[in-house]
Amino acid sequence: MDKPHRIRRATGPGRPRNRAPGLVRAALLAAARRHIAAHGVGAACLRDIAHEAGVTPAMIAYHFGDKQGLYEAMLTETVGPVLAHLSAALTVDAEPDLELLLSRYVNTLAANPWLPQLIVREVFTEGGAFRARFIEGFAKRGGGLLIALIKHEQAAGRFRKDLDAKRAAQALLSLALFPFIALPVTREVFGMQTDAAWLKGHVADLARLYKDGMRAPARSRR
Amino acid sequence: MDKPHRIRRATGPGRPRNRAPGLVRAALLAAARRHIAAHGVGAACLRDIAHEAGVTPAMIAYHFGDKQGLYEAMLTETVGPVLAHLSAALTVDAEPDLELLLSRYVNTLAANPWLPQLIVREVFTEGGAFRARFIEGFAKRGGGLLIALIKHEQAAGRFRKDLDAKRAAQALLSLALFPFIALPVTREVFGMQTDAAWLKGHVADLARLYKDGMRAPARSRR
DNA sequence: CCTTTATTTAATCAAGCGATTAATTTGACG
DNA sequence: CGTCAAATTAATCGCTTGATTAAATAAAGG
């Protein structure tokens, strides 16, 4: 009589193992990456993530324990490798080529558009658990590499020495990262694009602007 | 017998008008600004906002209707004026002074630290209601002013002409805005600070870097 | 002193959330 | 062919959220 649309204890659950092993787990991680990058961990809904992965929310508990477990797995398995790649792009052994370095950095960001979103959501924000780990485990090392690069160029006489290396490094990071962080705005206001052709000119312009701005004076006027 | 801690229908509610008129409203707006900037509209909790303002959540319904009404009031009454001030800083009438302009912009950001947080939370993110309004009502006009400024300098022969004005404007905005957007990181990694003394040197460095990077060649080599 | 109006409260509601559970199916192994 | 572990589901639980409501109070006006 009441609630005819709801069948109580009728058919029941079940129907496993049609899929390849690890497929559900991977689908959940991919869906979680997109949802968490778009809405943040707090606002991301497990039901939506599971629905996008084509399974029920209970699978998250089965494969990852709870929401935090899913978040951790996403960080270590999909964010970590990309951050490591980004860090490696900054590691210059012999002769640092600013334009090549910028190109690697920018193209990694363009190839993983969820990364800037995730950083915005989970790092540039008060009181996130990921924030401290990001700063300690990646930003300080990456920033240190950048500062060392500036100092190296200063010592080589290619960059002027009257500018604090930390500030110069911050400026370089601003130029490289901001357009991706602010993509919803820069795309509409400045015509920012993320295809290879556009990025090539973009990197060339950035490198030239920065190099000219940092160039040591040719020992003439001033 | 059951639940001795909960007094059922004992004292009852009430106790109005001890405060100055408009005080509750202002307190709610201030608390909302801080909570929404810190956690985003979606994750901000009305109970927490009301608690911080020293009233009950029902006051939000009374003064603003619902959560959306509180959000709208916050945008028009506290965010709008600061954005207008920021836009006015970009409006140069006679002779544009890049360093003065940067100084105004940066100091406004430093004086309202909730603004970069709010932009990060509500603009640099997919599918927010404020995002479209921010872009149409502020970013496009502000960006246009910046682009016009670059073109003016190019026409005057102070900036080189072989660089797209839109890209040059985007680079300038990157330098000015990113350190504040990423403050949790830039503070720890690059020693970013927001007091007047530090910002003064910061603005001077940024202006010099940008001007030198954009300077038109003195009609010699290359 | 009585009435009225603006403000504020405690209590409650329905919806949505993360998490848990019992039931069920599939494949592997003997 | 029977047994068992792994994987999956529907259903449900407790909690938090945004919103609503009836009651209560202070001040103002007559």
C-alpha cells in the first residue's frame, strides 16, 4: 500500500568479477581525481564519484576503506608521479636552459589540467591536510631548485646580482604557473590556450621577457 | 528520565534589541566573508558563521532569506567595493606610471587578504555562480584596461612592439597577483611577506623586471 | 498600562552525506 | 561437484546540513 515504487528486500545484490582485475580501483581513482580537483575533497561526493566510476559507493569502502583512504591513494598514485616529473624538469645538471625548462614545466601542466585545479583547491587554502605535505614534500624542493638556478645564472654573470634570488624565483614561478591556475579567467580575458602551438609561442615570450628583465647590465649607463 | 541534559520546552527563546541597529547584519556579513573565503560557499557552514557572529542560524534566514541571499549580500556589499577600488587603480588618465599602479594594486590585495582567497575559491574553479559574474563584471574590464596600458606604452615606444599585448598583460597580472593567490606557499618557500616595507621593495623589483623585459631595443644589435 | 511590531531564540524537519551490513554472485581450487 | 574466498550490491544507519516554525521578548506608540 505505502510506497509502491520501493521494493523491499526483493531481488538483492551481487554480480562480481566480470571486469578485469584492478579496473574498478582505477576507475574510482580517475573519477576521484576529477571530482576532487573540481570541487575539493570536502565538497566531493562519494556517491557521485562511485556513479561516475560505474559502481556503488560501497566499493570505495571495500577498496580504500573510507574517503580519506581514497584521497590518500589518489595523492600517492596519481598526483605524486606528476609532481615528481615536474620536479625532475627543474633539475638541471650541466648548462641550464631557461626556455627548455619552462617548456617542460608548462607542457606538464597543460597535459594534466587537473593538477592546477587540485593545487588551487587543496594547497592555496587554509587548513588542508595535503597543503603541508605539498609544501614540505614538493614546493620547498622545487622552489629551492629554482632559487639555485637563479643564483647560478647570477654567478655566471648572465643575471644581475642586485635582485634577491628568492624574489626572482617567485617571479619566474608566477609567470609559469599563474596562467594555468587562473585558466578560467585567463582563457576568457587574455585568450590563453593550452594547445602545443600556442604554448610554444607563450614559452618563448615568457623566456625572453624574463631573461631581458634579469639581464646583467652591459657595464654602461646607470 | 531519558535525556536529563535536554530541557524540553523550559525557558524558551527570545531576547532582542539589546544591540545597535544593523549590528547583527554586519557581524553576519563579516563572519560569512571569512568563512566563505576560507572554505568556499559550498563548504561554509551556516551554523559556524552564525556562531562566529554570536547569533543563531535562524538570524541568517531572517536577515538574508537563505544561504544564497547571504552570499549575494556579501558579494555586493563587501566584495564589490574592493573590486571597484582595484579597477580604479588600473584607470590611468594622463601619464601611466607602472610602478605606482602596481603599488596600488598590490597594497589593496595586502589590505584585504580575504579577496585572493575568495577569488581562488569561487572564481578559479569550475561551475561557480560568482565566476561568470566576476569575469563579466570585473575581470574583462580590468584586463582590458591592462591591455590598453600595454598598447599605450608600445605606441609611445617604451615597450617593444613584437610582443602580443594580451600576453604581455597576462604576464603583468601573473607577477602582481600570483604571490597573493599562492600566499600559503610563497610565504614559506620564497619568504613572501605582506607588510608595507617588504611590499615596497617587492613592487620596485617587479616594476624593474617587467620594464626591462618589455623595453624596446635601443636600435642597436639583433 | 496595553497593544503592536521588529527581533531573536530553541526546537524541529527533510534531505544528503559517509559509512556499515547482510545478502548475493562469480570464479578458483580441490 | 562441493567449498570457499573475493567482489559486488541494495538497503540502511547515524550524523550534519540548510531551512522552517512557534514562542518569547524588548522597545515604541498611544
